[in-house]
Amino acid sequence: YENIVLSENCIELKNNVALDIWSVGKWYMVDKIYNFLSPNIDSFTINFWWDIRVKWKKTIQLEDPYSSDKSIGSIEIINGSIASSARNKRKFWESHHLINAKTKSSQNDKLTLFVTHKLSSLSDIFSTALFVTPLDISLKILEQTPGLEALIIGSDGKMYKSTRFNCILNTVKKWL
């Protein structure tokens, strides 16, 4: 923080400091682009590395947690967004990028999850937040947050789906 200087319209980074705004920057951009296009265009899809926001409706395939070229089902998004988090993305050694802040280790009680909300910012934030918290807490957060819907696949292959996550799943199986 000592090497980041904020002024009225500028952020200055000193001593070769770099900021990674991938997650925050990505969903912020999706919502900004949506708001820019929306008044003049009736139907469109914005897809920033699978953080997707749709005006009108679009069927989105739900990626299999073990094979990125396969689908476990689909969901129709109408004037909303979908984001996902999965432990098979951005792996290193025996770990992955979704870290529980308390344990400082990769959270491994889930394989993948998909989150929908009207805003891309909230679907993306909650896809990470729900993944990095223990499953029982994730389920409590999900039931207490209006407008948030999700499908969570636990590491044991068990699925947890909120009431209004209106997906169609392929042949039901365990993903082990």
C-alpha cells in the first residue's frame, strides 16, 4: 500500500508494484458495458472469461468439473448473469487458487459451483465467496441472500441446488 499513490484522477504505482484487478476489474467491466449497451440494444451477451451477463435470454452450458469440453447440463439466463468457480482451474502443485482465508489453504469441499444473479458483480463475487467458505456456511449465505441462486457440487459429488436455479442437468451421476 505504501507504493500506491492515489490522487484525484490517477493511481500511481511505485517501485514496480503491480495490481491484479482480474476478478474485480472483470465483473466491473461486464456491468459497465451492459449499462452502456442496454439503452440502445435489445438483445446481447457479454462473456468475459465465463462471467456472463445477458440482456434478453440465452442458454448457457454448465461445464463438467473434470472435463472442460463436456457439459453437465444447461441453464437459461434471462436478463441476468452467471459466474462459476471450480477447483480444477488455476491449479498449482496439489492446490488451487480458491483459498479459505481462515485455513490459508485451498478450499476442497466443493468441485464446482455456478451462481446466478441480476448483476455480474454479485454473481462473480459470490461464486468466489461461496467456494472459499465451508459448505455449511456457503449454503446459509445462499439461502439468506435475495436474488442469489446457485448449484454447488460438493467434493463427494453431492449436488446442492437453490430453489430458483432453473437448470436442466444431464444424466445424474456423481462427479468423482
